[in-house]
Amino acid sequence: MGSLGPAISIPEVIPTLGLIIFIYTIGIQTGPEFFNSLRERGYRDSVFALAIVVLGAGVTLLVSHPVHLTRARAAGLYTGAMTNTPALAAVRELLGERGRSAGLPPEQLRAASDEPVVAYSIAYPVGVIGVLLSFAVSLRLWKPEMEPPAEGQEIRARDFAVMNPAVIDRTVEEVLRLHRDPGFVVSRIQHGGASDIARSDTRLQRHDIVVAVGDEDGLVRAEQIFGQPVEAHIEQDRSQLDFRRVFVSRQEIVGKRIRELDLEKSMGATVTRLRRGDVDFIPTRDTRLELGNRVRVLTRRENFTAVSQFFGDSIRGSAETDFGSVALGMVLGVLVGLAPIPLPGGDYPPGICRRPAPGCPDPGQAGTHRPHYLDHTVARQPHPAADRAPLLPSRRRHPRRLRLLRDTPPERPGDSAGRRRRHAGGHSGFYGGGI
């Protein structure tokens, strides 16, 4: 918008708010899967991601030096190539803080903060399209053989007669407690001709018939635990006990373990299967429910309405947004991001930058004796700060680029020490390290 006219701009709060909403919603969506991936292959993927970040930084340094990119533009190039919008916000915040400390007017302060955005906007499409093209070229060159995804084993129900002396007169929970993940669940028990759901405190007796639900490996393990399979097929009797698949949409039970729901005592029901995404699996009593799961519940027909109300069973309910919770979460995230972390060289906040990074001196910090430089493009008119500090021509070949020397007394005629003081500062200035 600024290209249409200098006066056309949007308030700074709008891009900041958009960034906060973007990061927060991405975190809600990918948070659980992120931690699950860390447990499965986290170290390998983390090392690979770190290598990509370091490689990107190295390439940025190699590219920016020959073409004489300023550090602000180099930082924008790096964040755009990495498609890292939060890092761009941190760079702009750091540049804004240093500009305010240096006493820049609002126009030049905005120009300084927007300088990395140009390089970011150029590199961002390349960072997205380049990755896709790299994968396409790699597949054509190396032609790897992709193995088809392994399909899970079919989940079935099988009847077993309790014949193992080791499980007789033991409760179902005591039997299953010996196996961390048996691969099956006990859904029904027939005792004396009467069938009922398998409760955790139900005691097994000789010649009872139990219905185990699981894959082939789990059913083999059930045979080893209970005894020989029988062809009773009591699971086909749906006159009293029946099953229904319900949708988990009630916020109060999301994140709870199945054992915490106490379905057996509260409504005479048990969960026999759980579908997450497109995968069906056998849950354990320690399986946590997630929003959008579909569970198969076995209970009496008269309890179907209560079971549906308990789990929510509403796709619309899972799609509705609780804006109060979202707003509270964003506010807490911003507060945590503004909390300074004490590090050598100064405090550094983990979120939106409010101070120069550690190791980067603040040009406006009082009491410093080290000279600091401000490398910034200024207009041909005299700089408003010219009456406070001398303007020295930059050594670079840019006639309009000047370097502002602060905290250094004016050089007296014939004083060569002043020149030595100016050259001692190096290039650690407004766009100095720490970006």
C-alpha cells in the first residue's frame, strides 16, 4: 500500500494482531501432533530442521555480502526464505526499538522497520515454490520406491471360554493390568446364560464366555489369557446390548482418559473401538479422547440418548469457536512472550522483541562508552539529529547512505584520536548482530 502513496499505511497494531492470531491458531491445530511426533522421531527431525536453519543462514551470508545487502535486508531475505513470519516480526521490532533509541523521526522509523519486509516478500514465494520444485526434481532424478502405507489389521470380535486357572476368580481389571497394551478389549461377558457388558470389577468364573474385540495379534493374546475360542457368537445378539458410534464434541471430556469417564458405573457402557482420522484402533483405559474422535460404545438400547449427550455427538459443536477462550489464550501468550529472560548481555524476551538482543548494545543506552553507529538511508535534507551528533560519510559507495555517530564527542581539528575512535566501533550498529 505504501507504494501507492507515502500517506497510505495501516496501523502497526493490525499486522501484529494478525501475526498473533496466525501463530496461536497454528499452535492449536498442530500442538498435539507436534508433541506426538517428538516421542516417535523427534531427535532425528529436530536435528534435520536445525541443519536446514543453519544452512539457510550460511547461504544468506554468502548471498548478501557480494551484493552489499544491509543487515536488515539480509535478515528479511533469511526469514522469507525460511517462510518464518514470526522471525520477521522480531526483526522489525528490534529495528523499531533501535530507531526509537536513536531518535529517528516517525517517517524514517517506519522506513527502517519496513526495510526487511521488501526482501521478505521477494524470498517468501521462492521459499514455498522452491521446496515443491526441489521435491519434484528429486523424485525425477533418484526415483525412490515408495512403499504403500501399511494397512492396519482388521478388527474383529471373537468369543472365548474362560478355562485358564490363572484368571479364574480374578476381576477383568486385574487380568488386563498385567498387560500394558493387550491389543484387545473385553466387551461382553456371559455368565449363567445372561450377558452384560464387561465391567472392570466383574469376576471371571470357569466356563464364562467373554467377547474380545481386537486385531489378529490381540485375539491370539486373548486366547492365551482366557482359554480356547468358542462359536457362541453372543456379540450378534443385539436385543438388549447394542453398539453405537458417537462423535466426541463435548469440551468437558476432551483430553480425559477413558478410565476417568467411568462409563461402566455411570451409564452401563464401555468403549470398544476408537476412530481417529481414518484409522480404527483398540483403545486402552488410558487412551485420551481428542476432539473429533469417533468411539464405538456398547450399552443397552435405552441408554443411547444419554450416551450421545455425554459425548456430544455433534459435528457442528466441534466446528464452533469459543472466542472467549481464544482471546484469553492469545492474551496469555503475549504476556508470556513479553516476559524477559535473563541472559548474559541483557534480558531477552522469547516472544515479540521489546529490547535489543543479547550481545547487541542499545544505541540509546545511557552510560555506555562504546561508540555506536546507525547505518540508515536518509534524505538529502539535514537529519533532525544533526544538531546533536555529527554526520560522517560512510565508507560504502552509497552517496545517500550516512552513518550517524552517537555518544562520541566532536573531533577537534588535528585530533587523530577521534578518527581512531570512529573506526573502533566497527559495524555493530542499528542493523548489528543479534538479528
